[in-house]
Amino acid sequence: VCWNNQTSAQHQIEVDGAEFLRPADLAEVLEELAESPEAQIVAGSTDVGVEVNIRGVRKPLVVAIDRLTELREFSFGPDEIQLGAALTLSGIDDTGSLPAVDEPSWLQYVVTAAESTIANLK
């Protein structure tokens, strides 16, 4: 295992010829993907973890985007709700920006919409 935290990437680990990067910002992610378009992007890695741990399949390069501030943003306005691509439901709750709505719960609406979108991607 080679751990390198001295690069521009926030975290970098190399194991048996495979590399894991957790860049510090979106610009670094885009730069890395331009250099290595075959990279596996993860924002949680449940599916990738199964591939590695059960099937023994390891991608040569994995880039984690789960902690990028730019992708974890949340805003709620009168005409729109903006959810970052890597924002978790608990992350929405942590923003302190939850609107005062009783019924129906807007958070349940977001969960339902997200479930529909994910189901349609499968």
C-alpha cells in the first residue's frame, strides 16, 4: 500500500497497481478525468465495494467525489430546489435550510423523486 498525501489530490492510495483518489475540489476531478477517462467515479461506492470484495474486480483508477463541496450544495428557494449531485439526505438536514412545511413533507417528495430517478437509470 502506498499512501501519498503530498500531491494536489486530497487523498491518494495505491494498492497492487490500482489507485484511489479523493481530489480536493471539482477542478482536480475534471483534470484527472481528462487525463484518465476510463476512471471509475464513485460517490459512496457500495456497488464498487461489492465488485472489489466479492468478485475481486478492481478498477485501475477510482476517483471519489463524495466529499466535494461543489457537489454537496443545497439551496431552497421559492421557485426551485437545488441539490448537489453528491448531497446525501442527511446532508440536506445538516444545512439548517429546511423549509417550514408540514404536509406533505417536502423531504419525502425529494426522496420519492430520487427513488424514481434511480429506478429509471437501472
